[in-house]
Amino acid sequence: MKSAEELVIALVGQPNVGKSVVMNHLTGAGAVVSNYPGTTVELTEAEFNAQGTRMRIIDTPGIYSLHSDTEEQRVTHRVLLEDEVDLIINVVDASHLERSLYLTLQLLDLEIPMIIALNQVDMAKESGMIISDQGLSDLTGVPVFPMVAVKGEGLQELKTYLQGFASHRTYLKVGRPMVFSPQVEAVIGQFEERLAALVPSDGNRHLSHPLRALAIHLLEHDRLDEALLAAEPELKDAIESLQKDISQGTYVCKECFRGCAFCPRGQEHPALVTCLERTQAARDLAAKVTHRSNLATASMRAKIESLLDAPFPGIPALIAVAFFSFAGVRWFMDLSEEAVTTALSPITRLFLALSSSVASSPILSALVSAIPDGFLIPLSIVFPAMIAIYTVMAVLEDTGLLPRMAVAADRLLSPFGVPGQAIIPLILAFGCKVPAVLSARAVPGKKARSVLSILLTITIPCAATMGALAGLSQKFGANLAVMYGSSAAVFLLLGLVLGQFVPREEREMALEVPPLRAPQLDNVLVKLWMRLRGFFSHVLPILVLTSVGIRILLDLGVLSFLAGFDKISVRFLGIRGQSLVAVAISAVQRYMGPVVLMNLPLSAREATIAGAMISVSLPCLPTSVLLARENGWRTLVIAYAAASAVSLCIGFFLNALLPVF
Amino acid sequence: MTLDQLRPGERAVVQTMAGQGANRRLYDLGLLPGTEIQVIASHPFRGPLVLKAQDAVIAVGRGLARKIPVTRLDMKSGDTK
């Protein structure tokens, strides 16, 4: 809970408008900054001190409006109303002013002090629009700060303002809510009266809303927060019947005698009327403060955008970008593997020398021989793969190329029942499943999102797994083409089957395509750092521990009881019982599967089959936890069942088909 | 006519849509009744349409586009605007 000296500031704005950049500049903390809609899916918080006052800044998810249609909207609405926010910084996109102002008008209804950060004024200027910040401030009644956040322009002014306001809270300014047409205002007024009698007030707020905002919110048929109303079932019923009266036209306001559904404002639903009037108000407001110059010239950026947005040459160009990105990743991995192995060779030799001197103690010798292996594979293969893939992803996100890939991929992905946005999680999955499952939120439909998450967790090898599989091929001569080929086949078949369960409306894409921009080095570096720092603290210890642990178990003969399964597993799957342990252990961390295999004496054929089985087996533990959290337990159970079945099938078929080599 | 029938380069105005709620996703992207749009690209094999609306670039799946009623602006009135 907040203390008396603390000021709570909420950053609110559309996706991709620069909220996170503003946050980073104010607090110096590393919130991830991205260029595709839906990145800030979780709230990011940071604190900073100004003149002895602690300021807590909350970065809310990007939203286009405050209606409660999406999870992000509901989260933002809750934060604003229940977290006792002292100040809203509404980040507005100057180059899309008209659309940004819809949300601004809704925020003004909440009667919370607010300032507008008018971002991307350079982009607006480039397309021939000069926006009067003074005019905008006069019309909304709140201060306006023009800025170019990515370049750091205008942020100092904002910071100075916030510091001033830490010492004089009198700065706090509630803006001017918009006024609807007389007919709509009459309905709102009457609704307010009824609500005032119904809803108990808490100071001057009702259910944390100003009365007027609550009336408008309910008029627009928004579901109120269920948790808020659950405590008062009678109130819930009363409000619902009032909403019903209005939508059916039995609710009569003073302006007319026919009821709202027949309001002369139009045959539309009353909810639509307020939305339409707000849209019109936003349009008028934007027009009043925008001066259009004819100086807009087709910039280089606009030219490239128009080329990329057309199917030709857009699609081939984007495929080329994807191809070269992954070629770059492979090149980097090959290069770094040799370099790291060479660099680590003195240590490897040292351990080798040690192992002969402790040969008398089985546990010690197992430890000594397992440690270099445990470090070598993660450092020479897994780590470089993660660096390379995360760098490519960070650059693609930052430039705005990813959403364009989504558009280009839409038709291609439609047989699998998912819209084009799915390409983003699918590509991310080649890096790590955890961010991939999180970014699946970019797909709005619930079923489509579940199908996508199951598909990618089972069939796509993450960077660490690819690295470990490459190690398998190096050590035993396992065939990488067979392993990846079987994953691709499973992707196609499983995708086509699962896609049948997605309803038609969830397959449709509706996506904003942000402008292209040059990648910002600091954005890319911050993102890279945030994603890599987990490697040393979490991934490396697990890799080393498993490698050492399995070695010891093997040397002590603990796993030899599995030889009892050899008959069955060799007959049906072509691998020995011990390799099945590797397949099963991938449920903890998939890349540990190949690591376990590397400690076993295997033929190339066995390694290939076991590797292929691993690359389509159970999702790893962190992914499973997220899968259940994001999509529910049902999805996790389906994923486990599908993965077990698919993995065994692949083993069976490969054993039947592969020649002995 | 509906949005999916437009060809690249053509301009149109979005008409009132039937139903409610489901369309908010489109509203959020700026595809409101009365909005003037221009089709930038139409992807082959019934792929998505890319349009410009309110200075933003938006991609809409073909099936969704089929549900959005529009009035085409002929080139002359489009140009005078």
C-alpha cells in the first residue's frame, strides 16, 4: 500500500507509443522497450526520488481505449481507480493524434490529475503536421509536454515538472471532461441520479469512480469489475436491470418520451452513440490543434514502408530478412563455438589431469570428469546461440519489421487456425519458449492462443535445445536434418489437426502496423541484457548440475535397472532404456535431454532417434508453468498428452524407417 | 459493398456496422463509422488487406474485412477531399 509521502504516477497510452521509453528516462530502470503492439503485457514498476519525495511509476499495458473488452484494458482501469494514482501521464502519439485522443477523453472522465506527453512530434512533422501543444493544453485543461522520447528530447522538461510537483502538490490539475450532445447528456444525468441513490459513495467516489464516469462506463455496457460487484449482489442486479432498461428502450429520459433505444440520435445502441460522439470529439479536437503543412514529402522511410507493405516485393523481402537473420545466427554460433572451446581448453586439460589423480574414488572422479563437460557445452554452444538469437529478435522488434512479418505470414498460418500475429511467438520460440508463450497474448482469441501455445511448446526447438542437439550431432554424428525434419512434420500435422478447433472469428487478423524506425542501440542492449542475465543465474547451474548428476548416477550403476526396458524400447523405438531417461528429463528442461544423452555411449542412429524424440517431447518446466497460467490447466494437460503421443510416434516411425548407419 | 471488395489504391468511407461489442476491436484500431480509409495492399490467395486509416497503417484479415460495410469514394471526390 502507498505511504503518505509517496506519489503514484501511472503511464497510460496506446501500444507502442513510447511509455516504456519515458519510464526508462525517468527512473533509469530497465523496462523492456519494444516496437510491436502488446509487448508491455505486464505492469512494470519503478521508483525514483525527487526532492525527497518518493515517486512510484507504474507502466500500464498499451491500450487504445478504456472499455473493458480486453484483459489489458481491465488491468489499466483497475490500476487507475484502485491504486490511488495521484497523476496520470497520458502518452499520446502526435503522429496518430486523432486516434490517441479517444483514450485521452476517456481518461479525463476519471477526474484524476493528468498531464499529456505528446510523443513522436518528429514523426508528425515528417508527415506534415505541426501540433500546437498550447492549443491542446487549453482544450483539455491539462499541461502538455511535446517530446521525442527515443531521442531524449523534451524529457528534461517533464522531469523538472515532476520534481516541482513533488514539492507543490497544488500543481495537480484535473482536466476538463468532454461534453456530449444534449440528448446524451440528459441520459447520463438521469443515470447519474439513479446511480447516486443505488451505489454507496466513498467520499466523492462511487465504486472508485466519479459518479459521471461510472454512469458513462455503465451506459457503454461495460462490465464492471466482477470482483468489485461480487460483494454486493443486490447492487449488481440493480445496475444490470438499469442497463437492460436503457438498451431495450424502456428507460425514458427527460429529453424525449420514447426511451433510449429509439433515441433520435440514431437507431444505434446508446453505447454506440457515446462511442461515436467521443470519436467525433477526438477528431474535432485533433483538427483544432493540428496545422497541416504541405511540406510533407515522401520520405525515405515512407518509400520503404510502402514497398514492404505490398505483397510484392514485401513478402520476398521479409523472407530474405528472416533468412539472413537466421543465417547470421548460425554463422555466429559456428564462429563462437570454436573460439570458446579454444579459450576453455586449458581448463579442460587441467580437469583431465586431475581425473587421473583421483581415479581411486569413484564419486570424485565422476565429479572431475563431469564438470568440464557441464561447462563446455553450455558455454560453447547454448550461450552463443542465445546471444545471437536474442540480438536478432531485439533488432527485429525494435525496427517494426516483426508486425510486417505478421501480415505477410497471415495467409500462410491460416490453415493452422491462427492469425498472422502468431508469427511473433513462433519466431520467438526459436529463442526461448518463455517469452514466446507470453507474447502469444498478441493473438486475441482464446482458443487460437491455446492452439498456438501448444503447437510452439511441442514442436519448436529453443536456442538452448538447438545448441544441445548440435552437440549431439558433433559427438555421435547424429543426423540434424532427420531431427529437425521430424519436428517440422509434427508442426504441420499437429497444427492442421489443432487448427480445426479454432472458431472462425478468432482466425481473423486485426493489427496495427507501426512505422519503421532504425533500431536504437541502447534499446537493443537493454533488452539483450535483461534476457541474458538469467542465463548465468538459472540456466548454467542447472546444466552443470544435471550433467554432473547423471554422470554420477551412471558411474554408480543406478541407471542400469533401466536396461530391463531395453528389450521393449530397442524393439519399438530403436533406443536403449537409458536414452528414454533423456527424453523424459526434457520435461524439466528440454536442452538437458541431449546433455544427458552425451554422457551415454550411443550410436549415431540411437542419438538421432533420441534427439528427434526430445525435440518434440514435453514442454519444459518453466514453460509448463506459464502455459497453465496463461491458458489454463486444460491446455497444459492437452499439451502433455499430445507431446507424449507425438514423441513416441516419432521414435516408432524413425525406428521403422531409418536405415542403420 | 464491403471492405474486402476494394482494390489497392481505392478510397472508401466505413459505414455503420451491425452489432456491437465485437466491433470494438476495430474501433480500437480506428476503423469507425465515418472514417475514410485507403487500401494500400491486398495480399494474394485471400490474404489480409493493408489499409491506411487516420494516419495509421492497419492490417485486417479477409474474413473480417468482408463484414465491414463501406462506401467507395470515386477517384474524383477522393481527390478533392
